[in-house]
Amino acid sequence: MTETTKPALPDRLSVDPKSPHHVPAVFEHDIGIRFNGKERFDVEEYCLSEGWVKVPAGKTVDRKGRPLCVKLKGQVEAYYR
């Protein structure tokens, strides 16, 4: 059995493919985000060094259909599950 090597998690990562912080190789694996000690499943973007995550603000969307996001500051951990 061959174990695949996982790429290192970047300091900043976005789920939006149009973003310059989107890394497709990372999304081939299941990743988790822990924010202030609790696991979050709705994170759109994060930055480890600056300590923030962007999460959708309810069901509101912009005119292009993308969710409107709110930036929350705190302790951020990213890991592979």
C-alpha cells in the first residue's frame, strides 16, 4: 500500500477557484479548520499568521451568487483529517 504525500497547508487558503490563494492540490485531501478550539465546517477562507477566518453571513449572496462573508478573528488551526 502506497501512502500519498500531502502538500503542506499554506498560510492562507481560499475555497474560491478564482482567488489567488486557492491551491487545488490541497483540496484533493480532506482538511479541517479549528477556530478558537471548535471545529468549523463553513470556512470560506483562512489566514493562519493573521488569525482570521471568513465565514458566510447567513444565506445572503452577492449579485454573482457567491455568499457574503464575515471575517472573524481568533486562533486558527488547519490540519488534515
